[in-house]
Amino acid sequence: MPNPKWRHSKRRKRARRTHYKIEVPQVATCKTTGEPHLFHRAYKVNGDLYYRGQIIVPGKNSGAEVAEA
């Protein structure tokens, strides 16, 4: 395996790594419940599991029906 011929300074190493950053996640607001959630993720509200504004898995105490796809 090739090895570097010369040592790179701390400044060069840190300058290269400045571009490795964590992006801020995009947060959406549900039109049905008004809850903030991550895009393309299911989320719970009062025990019900929602995805794209529809109940996917109803909670134990919920009387809601599951939407047919």
C-alpha cells in the first residue's frame, strides 16, 4: 500500500475535513394532525401510527379504522 512521502500539516488536514458536516434534517408538518415529523418516516400521535397523513396502525384505545391502500 502506498504511504505518504511527506507529513501533512494539521492545517491541511483540518482544511480538508471542514466539508464533512451533518445536514439539518427536513421537518414536515402533517396536514391531518398538525404534528411535526421527518419526511418519509412514520410517526406516532396519541398511540396511532401515521404515514402521509393516514393511520397505518391504530392504537389500542383508538376507534379509528385503517385506511386501505
